[in-house]
Amino acid sequence: METIFATATAPIKSGVAIIRISGDDAYACYKAMVGDKPIKPRQAALRKLNNPINGEMIDEAVVLWFPAPASFTGENTIEFHTHGSRAVIDEVMEVLSGLDNYRLAEPGEFSKRGFDSGKMDLTEAEGLADLIDAETKIQARQAMMQKQGALKDLYDKWRRQLISVLANIEAYIDFPDEDIPESASAAAIESVEDLKKDITKHLNDNRRGEKLRLGLQVVIAGAPNVGKSSLLNMLAQRDVAIVSDIAGTTRDIIEVHLNLNGYPVILADTAGLREDAEVIEKEGINRAKARLESADVRVFMFDAENIANEDFSIITDDALVVVNKIDKAGGATLPDEIAKYNPLLISVNEKKGVDSLIKKLEELAKEHMEIGSDPVITRDRHRFFLKNTIKALEQFDMRLPPELAAENLRQAATCLGRITGHIDVEDILDDIFSNFCIGK
């Protein structure tokens, strides 16, 4: 297999840059650039890196040597911690590209090699990717939990339970004249029913893991000029959307990413909802309505100055209702049609009531995304295979011939194995023969 190399840090000017090399011939670059000066495994050493073509020194670097299998990839690995100069990085990369059997790594290839070497399963690799992408503290905590094997341990436990039941049924397939004892049949049914309950509970999580990973979708909607764009700009603390007294200024969806006490929120401003709009604005309104349909939280904003003429029929039962411009309303009483929703009264211009709005958004974010100590589903891929696991278990019936009952369990175990990337029929064989007495 080819030896791969790449920078493990961002390609920008910095104090330190890390260049990682992994593969059978990883140590060759050390000998080519440093020489025969020995280096101890897993101990940092300061070494001069030289260009083997002209003998000139490239840089002084901290070098780390990780012999296989004790490395991130499970392969021989060298790391050069150089100064973060673009010139230094380019020259080291040029030297590496000239070595036999060396090539630039593809995206994610170090992690893929770690998976191939058994250093991590697919869920742990996904957790690593999420940790790198995390923008908030709570996102990072969820990613770290997954990276450390929380999902893997759960799914492997369920898979082992299935394999144990499957192994007991498989033992009777070669003996068709013998009926499966009632006690064994009852135990299999009970185990499968318990597993179905556990997986169903795991699935009924309101997608909080996916929401936390991707961000809570919050959409602001309302008629033109009620202050939607002003609110977006204020929460983003920068001018993201154009603010104007002219109706229909916002024609497309404008998003900002917020960190509300550790919870990631994607706040979207939308085109003002009205009937008498021209063609381009109507397209913006259609997009706004579509975004409202898929939103996790809907914020409907109204104008206190024009409250008597507002259309309250757009409000959905689960919406957060906000009345803006209370500083200009002169203490006008709210109509019963909106008062029943207990709206938040704010003034974006004078920043009145905005703290209460932010606090309410934080509460909603926590309600949608709070996770406890139990691992949660973080990807549609997991959910797809878990649902297929349930389908296979629902078809399981001990009244069927053992071959068919076993096939249903095998399909369920395969679905769980596809989540983690561990699919091996040897698991069943190992479970069967481990219960044999010595000498058999």
C-alpha cells in the first residue's frame, strides 16, 4: 500500500504546522530528511530537516515516530511539526512527493485507514468529523461522546444480543427432526421483543442528535416591514440583511448561525408574506412558506403600530409569536386573536424585550436539542438502518421454520453492523463454537 502524506493543520501562516505521513514506508522520509540519527517511538525529538536533493536545511522541526500498530491509522506514522511558513511546508511536501511509493493523501484517508486497521468504527469516525466541525460547546460534547464509542458500544451490544439468539436457532437447523424446546423459543421471543422496545425508544428521540449536529432551524416570518430583518441583524450583531421602509426588500432567505448558550441555531429571515406581490417577490414568498414547513421553530412577527390590520391566520399552534415596535404603539391593546398566544412584546430599535426573546429561543433550543448521558442518533444513515432493523425483527416469528426465523435475525444483525461498519459472519460461528465443551 502506498505511503500517504498531508498537512494536518490549516494551510495558513501560523506558528506551527503539522505534516503527517502514514504507511509501510513512512520511516523512509525520516531517513531521507534527517539521516541515521535514531528516534525513540512516541517521544518528541528536535531534528534538522534537510532537502535530500541539495543538502540544504529546510527547518528545525519536532519529530514524532509512531510504529504500527500504535498510531492513529494503525500504520507506521511520522509527524513533522515545523514552523508554519508556507515556504517550509511547500518544500517539505515537495520532498515527500519525490519519494518512492509516496503520494498526497485523499480527503479523510488517514481516518479511513484507521477504520480499516480497526482503530475506530464508522460511528467513531463520524464523531471525529463532527468534533472537527463543532461550532459550540454542546456540539463538541456530543461529538466527543460519539468519538469515544458511545454509539458503537450501544449498537454492538444490540448486535451481540441478536447474534446470541441467532446462534441458538442456528444450532437446530442441522437437526430438523428435533423441535426447538419451548423454553428456548420463549427466551428468543422475549429477547427480540426487548430489543425492539430498546431500538424504538432510541428512534423516538425527536431527532435531537441530528438537530444538535446540524443546528436548530428557526424561521422568522411575517408581513413586510414588521422588523424581521432588523431583528436578524441585531441577533447576528452585524448587518446581514438590508433594512428598508420599502415593502418587499427581502426576497430570498437570509441565514445567520447563532450560538445560544452552547446550542447551535440557524436563524432565517424570509420574504414578507403578502398577497399583492410582483413575480420575483412571489417566488421569495413561496420559498418562505416552504422554509416554514420544514422549520423546527417558527417565529411569527407582527407590527404593534398596525396590529389591527395584521393577518393572524398565519400563526401555527406551536409558533413563537412576537409583537415588534411596541415603542410606537402608544399602549394599544392587543386583539384577542393574538393575545391568546401570549406574544413577546419587543422593540428592536430600542432593544426592549429582546433579552426575553433570546431567553425564550434558548429555552426552545434546549428543549429540542438537550442530550443526557444516553447516546443519540446523529445521522439519517443511522436512522435508516435502525428502522430496517425493526422491520426485520417485526418479521421474526418462532412459528416459522428455523431457517426463516434465523434469516430475519441475520438481516437485523446485518443492518446494525452496517451502522458501525462491522459485518462479519464469523461472529456467529465464534458464538456457536465458544459454547462447545472442550474436545468437541
